[in-house]
Amino acid sequence: MELDIAVIKDWKSSLDKHLIIDLHHGNDEQGKLLKKFCDLIERHAGIVNVHTHKVMEGDFSHIRINQQIKYYAVPGEKELLPFLDLLSGKAAAHVPREISDQAILVDIPCAIDIFIGQQCPFCPDAVRKIAPLAIFNPKITVRVIDGLLYPELSEKYDIRSVPTVVSCDGFRWSGSIPINDILAAMVTRDPASLGADSFENMIADGKALDIARMMIEKNHVFPSFIDVLLHEKWPVRLGAMVAAETLCESRPDIAAMLISPLAERFFEVDDNVKGDIIQVLSEIRNRNASEFLSKIVKSDVSEEVKDMAREARNVIIS
């Protein structure tokens, strides 16, 4: 791996503060490449400090510039300067005022993926247009993804060409990136249409309470929220349970809307998930929750699950 040292020297000459890169990596090939890249940046830039973290289970190795911008890519060649400008904050200065003003209007969390290729002549421009939006609004998160380096993500989103931009609503744009159309889609979106992936990203970014806030504002439970409450990964379920607990405390009438969809899917999930559902039902504390817990006690489930249901039912009626 070779870096353009001249680009780095010119970039750092105008900076007067130290910068931090958070490297989340494992022992996979991507993690090794990202670590090598970060080591080179730290050595040649001088003003950059790299903090290393173990990548979370279920995620891939990546570089985090801040809470809003992540790189699932090794920014080489044409991608190096856009990366450095995002790291330093210089990228914001290149965004037209009318674009930054629109970005500020986004009030529903939105995740944007930019799929790039290292040899693509148009990809750096896509990164320069889209990634800085996250600087102006913490509700916008951006992942820059090298489609060849992360084939699992390319397959998941059926990426056939680069640059391709994919929003959390499933909208996608390829080739010439229409920044105004992307912003319009983000500003006018309905939170009830958010998919489970969007909620999972919010939970990963520590924004579980924002999910509860949105459902309170809209006065109903979003359909995909049930999917994260039943997610196979414990950290995702935990974040969803935090949101559910907030509903129980602030708006028990909305929390009661969880009972029916959770009951419909209760017997499809494993015992760990069943236990978490029972915990949520115990916090809702109404007659319907108590009745379903009684049904669990009489059903063909493990004794451990029955015991949890009995205890939760007793909490409600006490």
C-alpha cells in the first residue's frame, strides 16, 4: 500500500490541531488492511492519532471519522483527499449553502451508503457531495463502502456498478449523483416507513431513545420496530427494549400497541427472545399483557419460559 505523501503534507500544512481516527477492526483481511492504512496515516500525517477498538459482533472492520461517518474502505489513490478533508472538517467548506441548509432540515434519522471503487473516476465526487451532509446534521449517517473489499455488503444491496448511493428507505441512485433528489427524499420521508435496518443502525449509534421519540410524535408503533425487538442479536434487542421501556413510561397507550404483534410472533422465536418479550410485556402492565402471559404459562414452552411468564404476570397484577 502506497500513500501520496505529497497530498498528506499539503493537507496537514493548514491544520493546527490533532485529529482522531477510530479504527474498529478484527482479524479479517479488511481489518488488517485498514490497520495498515491507519498506521501509515498516523506516521506520515503526524497530527493524526489512531484509537483502536474491537469490532462489534455482526459488524465489519471499519474506520470511524466521527459518530456520523464511517469508512468500510481503504481510501487510496483518488479517495485519499476526500477522506482527509472529511477527517479535518474541510469538506464542509466545499458544500454549497443551499445544500447545507437543506441538510439541516432532515429531522428523521437517515443512513446513506455510498458504494465506491478505488479505480472509479466518479466515486470521489460522489463522496464529496454526499458524505459532508453528515457534518451539518447528526441525524444523517454515512458509510463509504468499497464494493470489492466488502463483497458481502455489495451482495446484500445488489450493487452492480459504482458509484451507487443507497438510502435506508431503499432508494438508490447510480452514476451521476442527484444531490437535490437525495436530500428531498430525506426531508420528506415518513418515519413509519423506516425499515429494520434503519432502526438497527440507530441503535448501534446509541439513538434508541430517538426511536421512542419518533413513535410518540406519530402516536403509533412503527411496523419494523417489532423486527428489532425480535432481532437475533442481543445488542439490537437491548436497544429496542430501551425504546420500548421509554414508551411504557411516557406513553403506555402506545406501548400497549406492542402486545398484539409480539403475541403473534412469540412462539416463532427462541427462548432468549421469548424471555425479552416477556420482559417487555411485564413493563406494559395492562390486562391484555397479563392475559397473554397467562396463555404462555399454559402453552407448550419450556419450564424456564413459563416461570418467567408467571413472574411477569405477578408483577402486573401486584
